[in-house]
Amino acid sequence: MTVAAILQVPQQVLSAIAAHCAATYPQEACGLLIGTGPAVSRAAPLANVWDAAHERGRRFLLDPLEQLRIERSLDGTAERVMGSFHSHPDHPAEPSRFDAEAAWPGYWYVIVPVAGGAAGRARAWTLDNATGAFIEGKIAGDPL
């Protein structure tokens, strides 16, 4: 598998994402990645508002009103929404067919596996514009 790029994510942001994913288990957790360039500066956890509550263990939907509020709060700043994160309860941190159907080119997708309530190693993915397939990127700690 080809490595797409490096996504800089400070350890404290990765830890916050993992904590949110573990706390939301057995449902899928979700949220936005915010930052500049290839560097995530923070994560914004959002509610999983997937319509059928009994399916939230394998499906997620970011709250669109909360997502819009966050995007508007970034107007006039250098920050932008770089992508999203979500968990895969009791499944590997690899994009599912559902993830692929909902993905946008140019965005990062960080997936955290959560087994029995314990978060595992996050993996980052982005879409290849030419093929529409996911390519795995490398998550690197922020040098700051």
C-alpha cells in the first residue's frame, strides 16, 4: 500500500481522540480534525446522530448543524476543517465500504479501533483523486 502523505497530529490531540472514542464505545465516535496545512491543531468531538440508534455501533453521522457551526467559527482564521475522525468498535482501523461511500477527496480520515472499550492505534487515510481508493497516510507527532 502506498503512503499518501504525513499528517502531523500532536500526541495530546491523538490522546483526546482516543479518549473520546473509548468513552463512546460501543457506539462509533466521530468528530472533526481542525488545523492548517498538514498539521492538525485540535479535534472537535461531535455527536453521532445516525438515525437508527441500534446501528450506531457500525455507522456514524456527524451532526450537520454542529459541523456548520464549527466551520463558520473558522471563518477569518488560518484554520480549516481538514477531515474527520471516527472509531471502529471491535473492528480494524481500515475504511469500510460505508466510509468510502461518504468520503471526500482532499480530506483526512483518522480511524481509531476500539476493542472492548480500549482504543488502539489510530490510522490516517485519504482518497486518491485518480482512483477514488483510500491510501494510508502516516501519522507523525507534532514537533512543537
